[in-house]
Amino acid sequence: MMRVDHEPSNSSRHLAIALLVASTLAAVARPAAAANVWTIPGTVNAGGLNNTRFVSDLAVTNPGSIPALLTISLVPASGTTPSQVTLAAGATLVYRNALNVIWGAQGAGATQVSSDAQLLIRARTYNTAASGTYGVALPVISDERLLAPGKAADSLWISQSANGSSGYRTNIAVAFPDAGGGAATVTVYDAAGVEVGARDYSLDAAGFQQFGVGSFAGAVAVARAEVHVTRGRAAGYSVVVDNVTGDSSLFTFEELPTGYQDVVVNGVARANGRNNTFFRTDGRFFNPSDEDAVVKVSFHASGNSNPNPVSSTFTVVGGRILDVVDVLGSLLGLPVGSAGAVRFETDSSVAILCRTSNVDPLGVNPGTFGAQQKPTPLLSFLMSADAGAVITGIRQNTTFRTNVGFAAGPDGADYSLTLKNTFGATVATVTGSLGAFGWTQPNIQDLFPNATIPDDATLAVRVTSGSVDVFDSSIDNASGDPVVTPIMPLPVAIPSSATIGPQGGSVRSDDGRLTLKIPAGALAAPVIVTLTPAVSTNTNVLGSAYALTPSPLPLGKPALVVFRAAGGPAPALGLVSVSLAVRTASGTFVAMGGRVDPASGTLSVPISSTNPSARAGETSARTALDGPDTFLQFLSNLVVTPEFPTVLTDGHMPFGFSELLPPSAGGREMGYVADDRSDFTVRWRRPRRGTISNTTDKVIVYTAPHRISHAIASDLFWVTIRSSRVGYSVRFSLPVTVLIVRRNWRIETEVVVDQPCAFFYTMGYFWKEQGTFSIGDNRKITKNSAAIAQTSDPSTIWGLCSQIPHGYTAITPTGDFEVDVQFEFLNGGPLSFIDVSAHTLVIYGHSAWKGGSATLTGPGASPFLVSVGANSLGFDLNVSYFEEGVWFDGSRAPSVTTHRHRIFSVDTP
């Protein structure tokens, strides 16, 4: 980010250069069109390695009741013009090879869709071949889910073979959708957590960059990639390509989970399929903390219900990736013919991904045709309180077939299915049901045996009781390659007050941050349920508090309270550091047993009552009293000091944690605990670059490394927090990011004067200045050297102007024109200061030019002396740490003068 202020010239002006750490940058530029914006990185129309050809499809559905105006843009624009389309209510629009159809373009980038209404978007990139297509589902990222400056995210699946004719290769892509571009660093770590390579991604305008892992990290069979955004906003992924088949699997950069996990991977297999296919599910598990994690795995086999699933446990070593080939066979010992869903329950933060591939089990035919699979938190299943969800772009013809997978929750699921064509007209309807943890994956034609499945159809799912997770698998009949896409919730307006009866329903706060979901069967009779904004007395509340009426709410089944991080104050340490506090006449209590969904940016917390009392045996336990309305509020339960730690190279920074409340996502079991401060223990995992004073104290001292590879670098490590009390225990891990800034800097200034004179003479001068300075531990700037003088540009022709228009003083060079420039203190006072805690570095100074028979100087700027006053060359300039080496012009100079500055960081010797 840069800003050049154009102000009237003034001899008392000073040169001000401010360098800002990314977390204090001003708001980045946003797309101009509409309130709803989505970015789809990975749109392509280009050739690849090994004679592959990749293209992308885009499907957009308008689920609303009125037409939607949408704008489709390419990032980078590359000469293309945004396409504006009006999409009828309920209609679906599909572009095959979108880059070619919409813009007649080739290359790779990101597609951006903006609209005045909520849309449902599906995208796919695939390799076209004589034997069919080999594709991958692309991520569709809403504007609020883009990674902001200072954020880090991971992609767990990196595989890079040393041999290009076998195994896999991996490309890592980052898109910067905002007008000012962005910057990020991608670091690859092997299975043991050792850094094997890093690559900077940086653009000064909206765009897309993709680099092969082999070019900067070499061959690595099992690895993960971490992206750290330093400027602008970003989205990215790793795409793993089979070197034999050209088939791809894509794994989005997402924030790592930080609490207990209870997730389901829907559609795992160790079984034969149609057309001589055989499907196998592999898994990768990453434990970011320093302590080993135990994972329970349970298999929910194909069938109506699985009340007693086959289960086992395994351990993921702290700081490592566990790569599992054939999850069902290796972890559970299941026979060929097994297919269903797998539930993973962890005792700490473990990131989980799976990939189901069509393989030759005998290994005679090499290569795989696979699809990525993300786990779904059990609390994020589609439930009866939801308006429903849809699958779009369904194809069932001679080229493709579509299977739909259903995985029921612990209470089973009853649901209705509605098949619609691209115009939104209903083709057929059916109902279905599953028992507890039941699973089924029928073909779409088997679901609607008496209907002709239209191309690019939409399937709407509405749950009437229980909960279910749904996905579709679109399989190329020729290649056998599947593309797996999760279901998309219907975007509907939810009121803050509604009559909810035995069928269930939801209310949502007016600010959109809190949703109360009441399942079918929770209420015996219709009740008017209302959420009203309320003032909280807590200083750490994240936005508003909410009064809930009636109080108490007569719940026969647990309800679900969902908090969205977007749209208001967000916790600095992520959603795992949030507590749902419920205040009643009995006191204030924290609801436990919640789970964070990193993909959607939500915290879901089950509650069995809206009028809790403390657990028996606790000192604050009181009898529940009828009283005022129940108040719900989300509070930040952990405080880190400083909130955004920043330190200079070789510098020291003490910081630590204070726990205010038990975190709702930190406990395993559902229930309430009293609002009191509990003791906790910490265990720090040693950082990658710097060092820490110890691993067990609540307050530690971080020491930055002597050298870093860029002007600013991040050091990320993890701390595991434990707390054990009567009635509940807490264990979760948090990432800690420290920003490291170089101490030494260099400023360069370049001035060019090209002034026409009388009698066809020209005055032309060119010079540069250079000065160095350092930032000290006392946050002061120290000048290291005077600027280095340079001679004039040999190509410049020096003329003599006896009378210069505009009143400039005549300058007569003698021999080579030399410029003696110094980076001076301002009026003899302090040069500048740095406030590390505020992430701000400000430099105040001016330059003095001396040359020939004239002196060009000024008390606070760099003016040309004229007969009446002075024209200042000074300017105010803000430069991000991540824009070093970029020239920035100062436009208060005379029109015939070019005056520009740039700044560099210098690594410590």
C-alpha cells in the first residue's frame, strides 16, 4: 500500500516515509460491483506437462425468487472485459471452458463473480484427453473468507516426485483478487516438520501466480505447505497431479483446526465400482502441537444405521504428518467391498484430509484418478432447523454419471429431495431416511427412477428431522475419474423473531453473527422465539450481546448456537478462543462442547437449556430462578500480550497468555460451567526461526534470529493449553505468529531536471542519493552514513541557461556535475521513531543538494531556489515493508522535474 499526498509547496515541509507492518495497513481495495463477491482461483484454459490440456467449467445458480444481476471478471484482467449477466430466479447458468466462452482467452487465473444477490457457484478444472476427462473441484471463496494480511493457512497434501514419469507433481497457486495485488510467502515442510523450501508470491495488481514445488523445494513425497499473507488479501491451494494420468486433486489453503475435532469424511471406499473401477481412500493427518494426539476412527458402513460402528485408535506424533494409504484397510482392517463414511474424534488439534482414488489394486496399470475430500464437523451437518441445501450442475448421460452420498448424524435423518432443471422448474420429488450414522450413496437415476435427469440439474435437500451430510461425485464414464463436491447451504434471510414449532426452525440476530437453531422435536408447541440486541457489561465481548425470549426456552432436545467470525469484532487468536456465555438469574455460565468449522469460519455450540445452573459440587452452584431474559454473548476468552508481537532481528520480546474464561470449543463434552477463572498450564513448541526462554512458563521471552531472508519474516509456533477442573477438562492448541523486522535500511533518491531554456539551450541534470540508517532497540533511528554522491548520467547533455524561465537560478556545471547529498537530521532534532507495538516505523528527514555554482537546499524539504519563494521537492509517502525496492514518485516537484524515492532493507552481516 502506498499513499502520495499532493499538498502545496512549502519550504517548511519535510520528507516523511512511513513503513507499516501488514496488520496496520489501511483497508484494501474491494471489487466495485456488488455486496456479494466470490473468488474462484484456478480457472484455466492452457496446456500442461505431458501433453495435458486443462480447461475450467463454471456453474452459477440463482436460488432466490427474483432475477439476479451478476458480473463475471477474470483476475488478472489481461485485456478482458467483465461480463454482466441477468440470471432468472431459480435458474442455473453453465459455462464449459469458461475462459474461452466468456472472453475467448487462454492462460490461468482466478474468476471473480459479484452479484446483488446470494448465488450458488460450482467450478471444475479438468484435463481433457481421448480417454475422457480428469478433473478437480475448484474452491469458491466468499469475500469474507479471503486470507487477510498476517493470516497463515495450510494445505496438507504436497507430493513431489523426483521422477516426472511416475508419482506426483504439485503446483502451488496464490490469487490476489484486490486491485493493489498482494504478497505472501509459501513454505513447504516435510512429514517431520523440517522446512525444505520457500517461495515468495507478490503482485502489485490483482492477479494469480502458480509455481511448481519442485522449483523451490525439490522432491518430497509427503509434505504440507503453509502460506503467510503479508500484503493484500489472498486465496490459494496446492494441486497434486498424477504424472502418469494427468489427473489432479486440489487442497485449499485453510486455517488449521485448533480444538477438539469431531468430523466425518463422507464417501470413503475400499471397493469395486462400475466400469471396472476400484476406489481406495487415503488420508493425511497433521498434528501442529508439540504433544502426541490420539485419534479415534469409526466406520459408518453402507446401510440404514450404524449404532455400533467398527472403531480403532491411532496416534499422530506432535509436529508431524501421518500419511495413511488405504484408510479402511490400514486403520480398521476392513475387507474389499467396504464403503461408507469415517468419523474421526481427536483429543486435541489435528488437521485431517482424505483423497479417494480409482486405482488398480494389483498395480499393473500405474497412476490414479482421485478426488479430494474435506471432513465435515458433525455440528455442521445439514439439520431440520436449516432452510436446506443444494447440489448444482448434476450430469447423468452417456458421458458422466452422478452419485449422491448421504451420511446421517447421531439421530439419523429424514429428508426430502427435489430435482430441478436449469430453469428452476421441478422435475421430480422423493423422500428418504437413514438411522443413526446410516450411510448410502445411490446414483441420481436410482433416486429418481421414473424421471429423465436433465443436464446441469439441481438437487435440493431439505431435512425434516435429524441431520445429514451430503456430497455428489461426478464420474467420467470413460476415464472413471470422480470429482467430489460438497453440498451448498441455501442462502436465505433468517429473521430475528419467528414462531417455531415442533418442526424446528431458526432465528438470527440482526447483525447476522448469531444464529439459534432449534431442531425438530425440541419444542412441543409453537413458540415465538426472539433475539434482541443488548448491552454487555463485559469488556471482552465480541460485538453485541443478545437477549433471548422466552426465558427459559422449553427445549426437549439440544439446540445449536452458531457464531460467525465475519461482520464484526473478531478474536485475535481465532474461534477456539471464544466462549459462549449465557447469563440468567442464576449467574453467568459458559457453554462447552462446541466445535470450530475452519472452512466456514463458524463456532457451533450445543445447548440443552437456556436457563443453566452450575454443576453440582461447584461453589457457585445456585438453584435456577425464573427471572429476566436469558442473555447470550460471545466473549474472547484468551488474551495474548502483546496482541501482535513484533521484534527486530536479534531483538527480544516477552509475551504470554492470560485465560479469562473456559473456551467453548476447548472441552470435549456438552454442558455448562460456571463463570470463574481457572488455572491452566501451557506447553510451547519451539519456533522455527528464533528461540524461546523455556517451554512451560505462561510468560516467555522470544529472541529473534540474527538474519532473515526478507525485510520482514514471520515465525509461527504453537502453544498447547490445558485446564482440568471438576466437571470438565480443556485441551487445545493455538498458533502464535511473531513478525520479525530487519534493523538496517537504505533510502535512495533520484532527481532528474529537464528544463528548456532560451536560445534553444537545455538545462538537464540527473543525480542520485543514498543513505543508510538502523532501527535500535530503543525504537530510535540511527543514521549510519552520509549519502553516496554519484556523477551525472553520461547520456545527459548539459546546456547553459543564462536566463531560465519560471525564475530558476542559473546553474553552470564545471566538468562533471557532482551532487553531494546527505540524509540529514530534521532541524537537528531526532530523525525518527519506531513503535514496534503499533507496527509503525516513521522516518522524518530532508535532503540537501549541493552542486556547481548553485546550492539547492531547504530546512524541511528539497527545494529549487527561485526568485520568489521555493518550490518544494518534498512529499509524504507511506510504503509497506513489502514494497521495498519500488520507486514512488513525488509529484510536488516542478513539472519538468522527476523526484522519486525507494527504500531497501539490508540483512545483518
